[in-house]
Amino acid sequence: LPVVAIVGRPNVGKSTLFNRIINQRLAIVEDKPGVTRDRNYAQAEWMGHKFDLIDTGGITWEGGKIEEEIRAQAEIAIEEADVIVMLTSVVNHMTDLDERVAHLLYRTKKPVILAVNKADNPEQRNDIYDFYSLGLGDPIPVSSSHGTGIGDLLDAIVDKFPEDKDTQADDVISFSVIGRPNVGKSSIVNKLLGEDRVIVANEEGTTRDAVDTPFTKDGVKFKVVDTAGIRRRGKVYEKTEKYSVLRAMSAIERSDVVLLVLDASTGIREQDKHVAGYAHEAGRGIIIVVNKWDLPKKNSTSAKEFEREIRQEFQYLDYAPILFVSAKTGQRLDQIPSMVKEVYDNQNQRIQSSVLNDLLLEASKLVPTPMVKGKRLRVYYMTQVSTNPPTFVVFVNDPELMHFSYERFLINQLRQNFDFTGTPIKIIPRKRK
Ligand code: GDP
């Protein structure tokens, strides 16, 4: 996603603007103290354009020398961002610190947008002409506390997004197909896309390294990540383990959902476990696809037995659904897109803080919190800070006391109450302020 950084001298209202931009999503948690205050990195969306937002003022230290803080902010922004918002304020008019910030930003080739905060009323909105002299183009008056002008600012921001990083509103769900050689990855992709499509993709693949192939099923847009790589790799590149791992990792990175393909005719091998490990660690949605289901001699319990073996060998993937398919006969392949969509929806759902805290209360009645060296864990409240994967911050008396088994228990409670099939869940214990 494109990264947007907010930079500016102290007290111009950087965190207020930050919270205003992400607020649609975080409104629920704002009444809890300390929840938004220490956030300085969040995902936001405007008119269907998604981006990551950084409040650089929240990252750099307070209480240090102002000059150093400003320099650090500018450096983070120049390094990390695709679009930089320099924020200043109509109150106090322009100061030499504003000039210093602007000066640091002249060094970057990245687009810089100048926003003037605290323009709460019409007079103040007209009182921004000084700021032209900063040489950063038209200043945009905003009021972060009232919410005025924010739309204009966001329009200007998304307008500057580099094309290759910009994602549009009509969500395209991207998924990758990974697994060791010969499990049938290309066969599955070929069948999913229809043979003609893949030939086209393959020709493109000769000029470009990674080709993501789009298709639509039942009105939902999908994208198979690195189609060319899947096909090419099977024949030549896959022989070099390092290269194929690298390629798979980059495909996983760019996917919402990962299809981990196993081969029913050979059973589970050591290499399958390596591949599964990467997918799990990346925090993506996962579906386990058992291919070549046409080959083994089967009776009514074969699927159950294979499933038991999978659960045993991939214990950490207990959230991943399993689908038995045959790329050869086409059996159940048509279920793949709808299953990918389901997992995608699960990993992107948001649970309100009030609901989470009811759940926490119920959970506390079921199991006592762990005790370490005579000190008992106290859990105060929980809030969801991001999706994909769903990530929950749990405020406690002492994060050290959050035992693995209790974290596991909380995750199970979440799974029992909501449908998180196919997606990992992250719990972050944090000390209550
Ligand atoms: P990849 O290396 O993972 O992309 O695997 P391929 O798609 O190239 O398939 C490897 C071999 O397995 C090929 O000979 C395919 O024809 C065969 N194959 C793939 N899927 C199936 C299946 O569902 N059933 C059977 N019987 N053979 C399959």
C-alpha cells in the first residue's frame, strides 16, 4: 500500500489529524484512554484508496531538542513515505520552525502536500497566504478537530499515489498457490483460469517477472499472484530451492489468502512443512488444498484420515480449512474462489470494542488468569487494532504475565464467538497506562 507520512513542528495537531483520518474505523476505541494515543501507524482508506498512515511526530521522541525531532521526522518521512503531508497551523502564523521543516523536505523528490491546520472558521481559512512562501505549492486549510477540509486534503493525497501501489475500491482479492514441485499448482491455476487465459499470461511472463492474473467469479474480483512464476518454476527454477522459497515468500507477501497445495498421492513431506511455515508466519489467510484426490483408493473415511494426518503435522494451522480437489477431473475446484472469498471476509472483519469486552468478561468467568511468581495477570480491556490478520491489543497490568496458554485461550474464545476460519489471529498484550 502507499505510505503517507505526516510531518511538522510540535503542537500543530499531527496526532489529531492522524486520528481524524483513521477515525471512521477507530471511533469506538477513542473513548478508552491510551488506545489511540500510542498509535502512530494505521491503515486508512479514502474513496476506496487504501493506504498506510504514519504520524512521524508519534515516532520521534518528545522532550529532545526540537531541531533534532524535526530532522528525525523528516528523515522517516523521506525514507518511508510515498506522499508526505507537511502540517502547520494558522495559529501563530508561520514560524521559522515551519521554514526549517520545509527546508528539510526540499531534499526529497517525493510529493509534499502542505496542510494548514486549526483553520476552524472562514476567517482563518482565508488567513493562509503566508504559507505560499514555503514553496510547497498551494496550502490546504484544514481543521482536524472540526473535520473541515479533510476531504480536500485526502483528495490531494490520493491523487499523488504512485500508480503501481494504488488499489481501488472494488476490492480485488489476491491469492497465491504455493507448494513443493509437482503437487499440481500449475494444473490448479490452469483449470481455475481456463487454459486460454494462462497462455496469454505466460507470454506476458516472458517480459515481466511477476504476472498477476485477474479473473472474476460470481461478481467477485480475484487475482492469482505470480501466475507466470508458478508455471515457469515447475519446470526450471524450482530446482533451486533457494530461488523457489524466495519466490514463494514474495508471492505470499502480496497475497491476501494463500492456497497451500498438498499431494494426496504422496502424503505429507518434510518440504510441505517448510512451505506451510512461511505462509503461517506471514499472517495471511490459509486454505489447505489436497490435490490429486482422484488417485488414492478411497473409502468413506479416507478424507477424515487424511485430515487427521494434516491436523497432526500442521498443528499451528488449526484455523485453516481443508479442501480435497482434483485438478485432473476438476472435482471441487469450483469451490476455491468462494472459499477464498470467505476467508478474506473473515480476515477483514472488525469486532466492536464493546462486544470484545463482553467476551472478555465471559472468558474471565471460565478460566482464572495465569499467575507468575505470585503475581496475577489482570486483563482490563481489549480492542481490535487491525485486520488482515485480525489483531487485538489486550490491556493488562503486566504484559510479562500474559502466558502463552492464556493467549491461546483468548484466541479460542474469539474463534468460538466469531467466524475466523482460515485466518490467523494476533494478540498483543500491552501495559495499561
Ligand atoms: P506444479 O509443479 O506444482 O505446478 O505441478 P504441475 O501442475 O506441473 O503437476 C505435476 C504433475 O501432476 C503433472 O504431471 C500433472 O498432470 C499432475 N497432476 C496435477 N494435478 C493432478 C490431479 O489432480 N490428479 C492427477 N492424477 N494428476 C495431477
